[in-house]
Amino acid sequence: MSFSSLVTRTFPSTQRSPRNGVAVQGCLEHHMASLNAVAVKDMMVNRTRTVSSNYIITNEGEIWGIVDEEDRAWTSGSTSDGGRGAAWDRQTITKEIENETAAPGWTISRAAFEATARLNADIMKRHGFRLERRKNHLGHRELYELFRASYPTACPGGLQLDALTARSLELLSDGLPPSPPKPAPKPIDHSINYQWGLTAAAVLAIQRGLARLGRYRGDQDGIAGNMTVSALQQWLKDYGYLRSSYVVDGIPGPIYGKALQTLAKKFGYLGDVDGYPAEYTSIALAKWAATLAPAVAIKPATNEGADWSWWEPSGELGERVQRALANRNNKFGGPERYAGIIDGDFGPLTRRGVQITLAQSRLHSGDIDGTMERDEAFGVQQYAKRFGGYTGPVDGAPREMSWQGFALGLERP
């Protein structure tokens, strides 16, 4: 692992991506907005939120290694900035610093300040650059203010960035020339090749398609990191391209590669299934990704704002929902949920069946009229979570996993 020798403990996180040969040439400072470094570390390591950093600095001045310096941490990315925040993460070492006091000050301890400065000096010495404020040494909020990267934020709180830059340079005992030559880009570590032969265009299409299904919530940056591979592995496993015993670990390999090529065969790929996909597999998989939940209808804003959206499954999943609605009435009686054709095409009859189901579970109190509103958007996810084993968010945007849970809830006794 490539961490600074100043590190006191390591807690490796799988939430990372390759730097793609981009050299480290700066530092980004973040504060935790938290007085509990252990909880933030657990969030990064256990993946309860899609976030990580290269280092964590505690109030006591400990330096914890989270994501190796050779990899990009997921600290500053945003789905709405065109990849600019992710690009800054790719060229910098990022840190999350524990706060000593809460809002509004969000100060950090003297020990944390000194530890951060020592770490910065060590990073400069090893990577061969000098920190310059607002150029290659920035706080999180400055990414948005200066470059419209990441998102608006108050982070890094009360951290005195000018003083930190000065102290970091003071601790750089050997010194460096004002304009050192740029080091050659570090080669990508191919011991784990997350991209696994896929082009960036194909990965981006896959990320967007899986995101429309609600299966992927990471950066849409065309880089197949651990989170992207995990989501794709799970889809391949759910649809029988990978065996039920296959472990979804986010690490690609030839078995995963063969599954990708087998799927690609259905979308025009004519090559071998040898476990090592390349350009033609990528072209076919991009076509497949375009078929994933292509029509997501965003409803007009309610009085509270546009906080919900409605997507209706089609094909096999749409048929499953319709069949479950029809069979529920046949097996258990009660109001007729669906008596139409099992064709996967949602229409007023199918929507009425959904509303009746939600009303029976006290998750819908409006009219049974086949017109879907905010109430039903949240209700589908609540029903799926209560009766169908759905573990995702209840955010008013039901997608594939929500509808699978909804159908399973109807199918159960």
C-alpha cells in the first residue's frame, strides 16, 4: 500500500478509482463536519455512503490511511459538474480532518493542524511539487468558487488554509526549486484492472443505465471503479449471466469478462467469449445499456418541489408486476387488482392495481384513478421495503429494484 510513512493506522476502503496515469500535483483539504472520526472512517470503509478520502486526520493528530495515494479517493465528485470535481480528486491527495468544535465554527485542533501540515510536507517531498494557495492547495469550497467543480459547500469550515500552506512549506526541510520539473506520470497498476477491456464510453453508458435502474449511485465518469463493477456484477448475477454462487466483490476477472461478452452477444457482438472484452464488446454493451430504463418520466413539481419521479417497468419486469397483481386477487380475494393482458405495458388498469395494493396497506389515501402522483411514488418503495425485502432508499423515485420488491411483496403469502 502506498501511504505516507507518517500514517499511524490504516483502514483501507474499496471506494476508490484509478488515477489513470495522472500525477499527484496538489492537496485538497476537507473537514468532516463531525466530531467523530471513527464514525466517518466507518462510513468510508463500510460503504454506508459513497465517499472516501486518501487520509483522515484526527483531533489527536493521528493520520489514518484510507485510500492508497496511487488511487483516487471519492471526496469531491458530483453528478452535476461534468466530472470536474472527480478530476480534482484524480490529481490531488485528499484529506478529511476531524472537527474540534461543531457549527458554526467547525474548528480543528492544533494537533490536527500540525499533523496535516507535516503530511503535506511529506507529500510535496515525495511527489516533487510545491503547494500554492488557490492553485494546487485548495479547500473544498474553493473548487466550486474558482472552477465550478464539485458543489457549493462551507467545507473545510474553520480551517485556516493560508496558514496551513505556510506551515506545510516551512516543514518541508529539504526545500524544492520554485518550479520543479514535472515528474513522469505514474503507471497504472494493472494488478487489478477495473476497466477490464471496456472503453470509457461503454463504462459511462453502463453507469448511466444502471443509475436509471437505481442500481448505481456513484460518479458517472466513465471509470469502472469498485462501485461500478459491483453494480454490474450484481446485475449479471441477478439475470443469470453469473452463477448464484459468484461473490459480488467489485473486483473483475475472466469469469466476469465472459459474462460481459455473453451479454454482448445479444447486442451484436460476434467475437469469442474468452473472458477478455475489448472494443467490439464495448460497442455492444453500450447498446445494451441504452435499453436500461430509457424512459424516466419526471412529473411536474408539487407545492413542495420536484422531489419525486415516476418510472414504469416494461418487458419481463412489467409482466411480473402485472402477473403478481392478477394472481394476488385470485389467491387471496379482496378487490380486483388487475384483469388486463399480461404484456408488460403499464396503462391505467395496471396503475389502478398498484393504487389498490397501496390503499390496502394504508400507503395510499387518494383516488383510485390510474393517475400516479407523489403519494404512489413513495408508496411503491414503502410497500417493497415492508413486504418485498427492498433495502434501497425511499426517495420517491422507484426504479427496477423498487419494482422487484413490490412484485415480490405481492407474490408472498
